[in-house]
Amino acid sequence: MNRTVAFILLGLLGVAVISFLINLYNKLVLLKFNVEKSYSNIDVVLKQRADEIPNLVSVAKHFMNYEKEILTRLTELRSSYNSATGSDRKTELANETSRTLKSFFAVSENYPELKSNNNFLELQKRITELENKIADRREFFNDSVNLYNIGIHEFPNVILAKMLAYQDKTLLEVTNSEKQYDGIQL
């Protein structure tokens, strides 16, 4: 009888340990895929922005005869973004596109006919909305990365995370040029 009770207790303990490990594994998988999903959400909006660039360039070409370099650069960045595969490269191209768009909108201020064109104004509004969505999704991505990084370093998760070779993920950072404010240009 004592032997039977001991086997039952060992069996229950074994089930408890296995159940604990399964829950731990599932938590780590959830955190990992949440980070990937949040980056994919950023990628969707970046793709939308890239799709708007040809329209913006097309409208602007009629007015901006002397700014072909910026328009060409925007087109090149869009093509590079669409053909890029790695998230690091896409992030780099997205940041460069953001900087170029800021330059483009600043230069567009010198073209009153362009600033008053309804197509241009609608495209500018659309891209601004997409930029705001990108900022929101970057914040969600960083939250997801933070939870993931904490999750793989918590005890006892750290043991299983090391066995599964889970590595820290990098937060999306705002570059110094994005933080810089030059004031309103008159």
C-alpha cells in the first residue's frame, strides 16, 4: 500500500513538473511570436507608406523642377524597401525614408502651387497619418520586446530560454536626427 501511494505521488509530481515545463515553454513561445507579430505590424504600415510614395512623387514632379534629387531618392528608397528581406535592413531603409520625407516636405514649402494642390495635400495628410501609425506600432513593438527580454531573463524561464537559444531582442530606437527639432522655418 505504501508503495502504491509513493508511485501515485511520484506520478503526480511528474505530471506537475511536465505541466510546469509546458506552461513555461508556451509562455516563451508566446513572447517570441508577439515580438515577431508586432514587427510585422510595423512592416505593414511601412509598406503602405512605400506604396504612397510614387503618388507623392508623381504629383510633386509637376511643380518641383529643381528638386529631382529628393524625388529620385524617395523612389530609390521605396524600391530598396520593397526588395529588402531582413528586418534590420527594412528598419534602416524606413528610417532613411522618414528623413527624406521630412526633407521633401520642408522643401515643398518653397512651392506655393504645390502646397495648394489638393492631391498633394491629401497625400501629405495620408503620409502623416501613416507616420503616426508607425510611431504607435513602434511603441507596441518596444513594449513587446521589453516583455520578451524580461521573460527570457526571469527565473526559471532563463533556464529553458538558454536551452532554446533565445537571445535578447533589440528595441527600435529613435535616431538623434529624429529627435532634433530645428524650429519652424519661416
